[in-house]
Amino acid sequence: MKRLETSRLILRGFRMEDEGDLFEYAGNPNVGPNAGWPEHKHIGQSRQALRGYIKDGEAWAIELEGKLIGSVGLHRDRLWSFGANNVRMLGYVLSENYWGGGYATEAARRVVRYAFEEAGLALLTVYHYSYNAASGRVAEKCGFIYDGALRDAATLSDGNITDEICYSMTHRDYLAAIKGWGAQDSMAGAMPGI
């Protein structure tokens, strides 16, 4: 994976040495279920997840001052059948210890910029569960457009059913959004948090 930077964060490929930091936040019941996976009960689950992240190469580790605090990725979008190579779903997860500091928005904006300026994508999407409003705020701060709700579209890790809230961004939307990100956000590698 290409290493990306912001004013505060390093976005890099995962490595096995991240297992302790990953387990620290993935074991929190407030983190994984919001992202669609059950909390990790033992470090072996984090180790297995790391192997998957490394193999797939779809997600960047979010590093702050040498510590893994989350991830942000560009994943295949299961809902878009056309343009499968030009459409990706943006996903992000952050340790609860760092919620509210603008880190998710900062990392997401950097990956959005990479997606449109370097990877040549035509469309990005974001989905979140109806009860996870914080994820929607990150999408909106990045400039994603609210598309609607897919009612009862998601089965949670505990078996419950919930709505999935949908956002999208075209290249044209991206060009409009970056105008509102501020001067530092439009500079390479400098994207302050909100």
C-alpha cells in the first residue's frame, strides 16, 4: 500500500506488530459492532484480522505518534454492479479513545483525495448503520451526499436487523467538497482534523 500522510496521521499498511494496538480497540464493545464485526474476545482474533488486512491490501492502518488507532479503507462495494473497478466503498473505524478529535475525518479525507486524484475512481460510497450517527457526520464532513436509507438491509454481528444509511460522492462532488475543506486540506499531506 502506498503510505499516505496528513498533518497528524500516518496511513500505512498493516503489520503483524499491530496486534496489541488492534486488540486494544477491537476488544471494545463500542467499536467493532458499529463497523459490522463483533468485538474481539482474544488476541487471536486480532491476529487473524491483521492477516486478512495484510493479504487484502484494502485498508490503511491509522497511526498517531507511533500507535495504531484505527483503519480506513477502500473496499469493493457489494451494491454496485456496474463499474466495479471504478467504484469503492470507504470504510473507517477508530479506537474509542480517539473519538471526537477529528481523526476519522482527517484520515477519510486523505483517502478520498487519494481515491479521486491518484486511483482514478469514479464513485465512492459510505454506508453506516442507522444507530451510528457519528459515522454519518464523518461522511458529511468529507462532502458525501446523502442518498437514503435501505430499510432492514443489514444483519448485525449479534443477529439483529437494522437500516443501512447510504452516501455517495462522484468526482464532481469531490471537487466541490475540497473547496470547503480549507487551505491546508487541499495541500498534499496536510489535512487537519475537524
